[in-house]
Amino acid sequence: MNWHLVSEITHQETFAEGSKIRELHRLIETYGGKNWKKRKGFGRIRLSPSGELCQAELHWYEAHGIGKVEMKIKELL
């Protein structure tokens, strides 16, 4: 499913950090960085190609100096 974020992400929270992230080794090998966090929040997205606007729960990984990577839709609301 293709989509684009069209609003800011609200209600952001961290729910895993460091060694509690199952994908930590892969994240470091792929992107570098340290102090990785797995985060979630809510945002408005536009689905492609229909153009439909939806509210969604989003999950992503984030590290200082790297930013948000591998953002995915966890649930359409």
C-alpha cells in the first residue's frame, strides 16, 4: 500500500529502546547511529492511488542524527 503523510504526527511515544528492539543489530548495520528507539503516534495520511484521506496509527524507528526510518501503518482508524 502506497501512502503519504499529510499532517504532523501527534501523541508520539516511545515503546522500546536499545536492546529491547528486536531489529537493533540490523538498524545499526543499515543506518548506523546509536540510541535507537521504536516509536508510535497518530497522523493523517493520503492513500495512493485513490487519494483517500485516513487517520492512522504509525510506527517507526528513530535515532539521533538519523531521524525517522521505516515508517509503517500499524492500523487505519
